[in-house]
Amino acid sequence: MNIIFEGIDAVGKSTLIKELTRVLKKQKDIFNIRELSNTPLDTLLSEMLSHDPFFRSGQNFKTSIYETFLLAASFFYKQESNRIRNSEDINIYDRDIFTLMAYQSESIYSEYGEVSESFINALCNCLLFSIKDIDLLVYVYVPLETSIERIHIRDQIKLSVSQVDFLRQAKKRMEKDIRFYSQKMNVNLIELNGEIPSSQNVEILLKEIRGS
């Protein structure tokens, strides 16, 4: 069973995943698959992230196109795992394809402008090609201002005006993509408010998981 958690930075995904995993581990084997883990590109991706919290072109990575293809390669590496495709266990993804599409599409658009739209459409089609089964898609949201405040407290950084604008646009794009593609792909989508106690959200998820 593949459960994907999506949402912009600091909405409460990791806290919710930790609590859900604690409960589910009493019954089944759970595998947490993080956005940056378990691929040969881990070190390189971590270096990219160190330059900007949203993978926008950094000091050693001059274009968003280059960054995007590295992230896509990491995505496909995990995508092709036999355990992910065929497992009867529960695989929980802390951000996956919709974060990749939203963040990188917005990054490319902010760098290249309207001329990039055809490239972005082709990129999304490529990422969606022969995608693994998604049994449950969980979108966690909070107001943008809450995300910004949490990032400041958690990471001890103050986002620039351009970073805040990027996060705002990425949030809009992600919400649009998630709602469109979940309907198109007939994927069960749950939207959870990340401002309410995680225990309440876990109860909502457990009902869906146990009923599937």
C-alpha cells in the first residue's frame, strides 16, 4: 500500500507521519520513504538543498532545469523499486511526485517565464508515465503565513521576499495539480488541516486505511 503525503514546507507532514507510523507499526511493517533518501544522488541533492530551502538554483547549480532532472532521476530510482511496486507492506512517502512537479515547475517558470510552459507540461507527463500505484494521497495544508512562521522557528531562517512569493505560487500550483490529477487518476484524496492536533488527523487516516 502506497500512501503519499504532500504539502508545502512546514505544514505538519512529518509530525503526522511519525504519529501514524507509531500506530500502524503495531500491526504491519511500515517503510518511511523521505524526499531525500535512499538513492545514489543523496549527497548531491543535500548540497543543492543547502543553497536554498526550495531547491532553487544555488551557487553550484546554475539552472533550475539541471536541478529538476537530478530530482527526477532520484524520483525514478525510488519509483522502480520492486518493493514499492509490489509490496503488501505500507510505504509512506514524506513528499513525492506532486511536490516535485509543483516546486520544480514553479522554479522553472520563475527562471524562464512563459516560454517554459511547454517544457513544464512535458516534464509532468514524463513524471506521471507508468507511475506506481497510489492507494491514498494525503494533502496537508495550513495558511501560508503559518508555514512561514514555522520555517522561521524550525530552521532558524528568515525567508526573503522572493522565497515567500515562490512558496505562495508553489502552494497554488500544488493544490491545483493534486486536485486535478487525483480525480484524473482516480486516486483517493484526503485533505487535512495541519493546524488541528495530529491525533485527530491520524484517526481520520486510520479509518481510511482500515477501510481500504
